[in-house]
Amino acid sequence: MKVLVAVDKGPESQMALRYACHLLQDFDVHVDALYVKPDLAEMTPETTYAPFYSKEALEKTIETETLRVGQQIRSVCNELTSAVGVCEPILAVGDPADEILHAADSGDYDLIVLGSHGRSSLRGFLLGTVHAKILHHARQPVLIVRDFRPIQRVLIAYRGSQCDQGALSFVAPLLSKQNPQITILHVQETERGESEESARACLLQGDQTLKQLGSTPVTKMAKGDFADEILKDVVVERYDLIVLGAYGHKRPKYLKVISDEALNLVRWTTRPVLVYRDKNDV
């Protein structure tokens, strides 16, 4: 398995790197930590909010930050080599979201990991910046890390009559060594015309899928707005990881971007979130 962790100068992305290795410990995994260096050719003092900086000063600042981040990545990777097979720092230059997406595709990665919170320059999906662009356009599952916590309780957020089993099949093997309690919550969206019968059939199918993968889940069903019902359950149950599909319902191929409901869940929850999509089906 190949994992791409986007890092920057903030401590949040270093935590994301540690979290990814914690999640995937005891697996045959290759982790690359990608730092995207700003492209000086596209920068001006005005666009960087540093009107009194010369081009030479900006270049020196960028190079100093690049060296510091590289040292931080190597330090973390040295700590984690016993937990994962390989941990390598790599460097790109340009727009962070574009370079992360390009690296993920060209390197044939299976998972993208992003840090969040604090003053990280990767923060900002609420404003439609790096996180939102990656969540919309990534071909791979995307894990948003918010804090480092033991994974003891996991919620699989389930919706739609299509009964997509992809997220279950992807995450269950990753969690098998940690053996958390997995809950499947299917929200029956009556306004979309989903019947109770089809919702229960999806829950049953999910239950059977996880049991085949060696996990016995808790199954629940709710009615109403997908995001609202999931968030209510998260507040009560305090899960350590939330897993959901990116699209919700089947859509034409050219519209395969993250659904509004999935994006809202990522925005509003304070828990780590794994947004699943099948990279072979995008």
C-alpha cells in the first residue's frame, strides 16, 4: 500500500504523518511525506502579504522554511521506520493542491493524508482552499487528521439505496490489528424517496460485508438529513474515526465530485475523517 502525506511547516501535518503510520502499523506500507514549496516565479510581495520584502528576501525565507521542513520530515520518518516499511520525504514546487493531486495520481498512491487545525497552511477547507480542492478532485480516499487518538470506536456513515460497500472493504483491513468497535449508521433519506426496506437491506449487506472481513459491527438506522443525523450520533458516541463515501448516490461520471453532505460532515466534525472513493472507478 502506498500513502501520500501532505506536510508543511506546521506541527499539525507532522502529527498527520505520525497518525498515518499509527493507523497502518504492522502493514506492508510505503509512506511518502510531500512538501510543496512555493513557486517564487508566481509570487510577489503583494500576494504574500509582505510588501516590504524583496524577491531575494522571499527566496531566502522560502529556502530556509524548505530546509527546516525537510529536517522535520526526516526526523519523524526516522522515528517511524519501525512502524512502517518505508517513510520518505519528497519535494514539489507550485500550488499545494495541484501538486498533491498530481503526485497522488502519478505515484499511484492508495491514500492521501492531510493535517488540519492550528495555523497549518493546509488548513482552510472551510474557505474553499487546499482541502476542498483535494476532497473534490482526488481519485483516492482522503484522510483528514484532526488529532492523534487511539482508534477504538469507528463510525461508517452509510446512505443511499446503492449500498456501496467500498468504504467498508477499504477500511476494515486497515483496522484489523487494532480491532476497534465499528458502527454502521445508515441514514434513511425519506425526502430522496429511500424506503425503510432498502435502508435495512443496505445495513444487512454492510453487516455481512464486515463479518466476512472479520469484524462484527453495531448497526443503526436513522431518518432525516444525512449530515445532521451523523453529527448527532458523533456527539453522543464520540467516535475516534468517521468513514464516509464521497458521492453518496450514483452520479454521471463527469459529476463525480464530493457531495455537499459529505463535505459538510468534513467541515463540521472535530473527529478525523476518511472520505472514501475507489481510485479505479473515478
